[in-house]
Amino acid sequence: MSGPAPVQQQPTSAWSMYRAIVGIGAFCALIIVTAYQATADRIRENQDRFLAQASAEVLPAATSTVAVKLAGDGSLALASETGELPAFLGYGPDNRLVGAVIAAQGMGYQDNIRVLYAYSFDQDAIVGFKILDSKETPGLGDRVEKEAHFLANFERLDASLDPAGDALANPIVTVKQGQKTEPWQLDGITGATITSEAIGNILNQSASRWVPALEGSAGRFAERSTPEGR
Amino acid sequence: MPGKQLTPTDEFVKGLWRENPVFIQVLGMCPALAVSNTAINALTMGLATTFVLVMSGISVSTLRRFIPREARIVSFICIIATFVTVVDYVIQAVSLELSRALGAFIALIVVNCLILGRAEAFASKNTIGRAVLDALGMGVGFTAALLWIGVLREILGAGTLFGVALFPDGFQTWTVMVLPSGGFLAMALWLLLVNWIRDRQEKSAKAAQGVTR
């Protein structure tokens, strides 16, 4: 037995489709831009405050900092303002240089990961690490922020230079969990392989650029002369 | 045949208990289990979802005659994603710590089936007023459910409520409650209680009507 014939719906015209899609897109774009404009200053303030706290966390020996940047020739220069990836030299209470705090970023599993790490001139090593921004998978990739054995990598992660002083003696690499044998290796996380490898790549790329400049210019910035800082 | 039209009050109230999104419809389980480890996280996620529900409900209801049937899902998702972006900016402006604690789950509000479900099943077929009442009711019901789970987990798992210590130093916390498995345990306990109450209510109603099983 056949039922009643289905009602034929008129196909939507191309103009109606374009009008709807473009109209909704413009409506959404307007709302997002308005919200961004309204909150951008406040978010920036919060980020600066968070960055200052994170700097103190990764390099607790520093009581004041000075913003620096990499000049065109690869040397270190003072920076008048901090960009998206700021870098600071950290000074102790006696105004002597104790280390550097550097922000770096790279692609993780889901999105860009932004990290902050501390470099110690005394130890030629990365001695502090913190994730600034990450959208890695909850429960998997985000374990790089919490796993004690992974964070223990940053008690002293070797970043010493080769004899020529223009490159890392050994690239920072992530190895499988439990297989770390060298001080420049990151003990990875099973279940967060891509994210822990991404952290290794981010640190290796950033340290390869920054550590030669820091070591090459350490003498010039050994003592803090400017009064401002955190 | 179209169903009976609810009164505006019923439209709001239905999401609180009779059609509660978490305990009855069992929707939006991902944030309900993942970010309910503390009461403040649960409350923030609930309020953020309520905001997105209400604003997307208003937008979808307003534009319902303008959106062709074939383009409705992509349009609804675009609208929902817009308000999720707005709520993400607002949370970052209020507290970066809170934004970091909620992490990717704020962005994942976009794929909370509760929001797309209300946009498709209700807001696209009703007036703005009814869409707002429905979204508010569902949002408050969702927030309350998350809060109950969060309160239970934080008290038992950390011995605190909204970060305030409730017990003396010797209190042994049930750490499992703030871990992912604690989410399932807390959810199961609340579902047990809610279903028991509903069962009793149904029996009472039938007894009042003189119907026996």
C-alpha cells in the first residue's frame, strides 16, 4: 500500500543561498570584530601580568628583567617593546646577569603552542619551562603541562654551544618515554608523542637562534644599568 | 500534528528539571565530565554555555526566515562559533587563569550538541521570546547540573568549595574525584538520585490518578 505522495519542496535559488551565507558571514564577522576591539586592551594587560608571573616562575633567581631582541645580524639588542614572542635578560639582586627568559612557539597537534623557558649562563642549560598557551587535546597532549617526569627534563636541559660558539653542540631532541640517556634529550610522554616532540622542536629551534646570541653578548649585558624592569 | 504550545513559564522551566540537558537528555557530556573538577570551572563553563545558547537562540530565531533550509546547519554552526569566540575573548579579559583552566573546552562549546540541538529543534521554529526562554531554561539547567557535579567533586576530591577549605587539616581527600574517573562517579551518583526522584514522582502521580502497575 502506498502512502501519500511526498510534498515537493521548491529548490532554493542560488541568490537566496549566496545572500544567506554572505549575510551570516558578515553578521558574524561584525560581532567578532566588535568583541575583539572591546576586549583587546584588557586581554593584553592580563597577558603582560601573566608573562611577568611566568618569568618569575621559570627564572626565580631574577629580581628584575630587561627586554631584549635579536638584531638583524643575529646579535642581542635592547628592545623598546615586547612583541608576541618576548625575551628578557634576568638580573639578580646585585644587578648581575643570572639568565634569560625567552618565549617561543611552534605547531603542536591541535594548534600553535607558546612556551616560555629560562636559560642559565652558569649551567649552559635550559633550567625552567612553562606553557604559555596551548590548545592540545585535554587528557592527552595537555599532559606536557602536568606530567612530573616531563617537567623534570627542565631541571637541567643541556643547551651548550659547540666550540665555534655559533650553534648548539647537540640538538635538543625528544626521545620515547624512559629512553633518555643524554642531558640534551627530552624524555617524552607516551600518549602525547606529537605534543612532546613539538616541545622539543620548539626549544631546539628557539635555542639554536637565541643561545649563540646570548652567550656572544653576555659580556655587554653582564650588569644591569637601566632602572626599569619587572 | 503540532504539539501543544507550552506557556512561557513552562518553556523556561522545562530545561531546569523535566528536560534537563545533563541529567535527563544526557547531552553535552564532554564538558560536563571534563571541566567539573572544581565548582568555579563548572560554573564558568555553565555560564559560558548559557550565554552561547541564548545569543545563538536569539540570532537563529531572528534570521530563521532568511536562512534557507539547505544552509541551516552551516549557518547555525557559524553563528554558534561566533558567540563562542566572543565568550572566549570575554573570559580571557576577565581572568587569564580561568581561561587557561578551561583550556580547549571553551572552544569545544561549538560542538556541544545541546546548542546546535536547541537551535535546530526550537529556535529555528519559534519566536525570539520563546527561543530566549527555552535557551535560558536549558542554560540554567545545564549550569545547575554542572555545578552540582563540580561541588560534589571539589568537596570530596579537594576538601574545598570555590577554593575555600571546608575541613580541618587531617581530612583525607578522595583524589579520585578530581581525576577524570571522578567525573563519571559523580555523574553516576547524580543520575541515580535524579532517576530515583523521577521514579517516585511518576509513581505518586499514577497513584493519584488511581492507576496501579
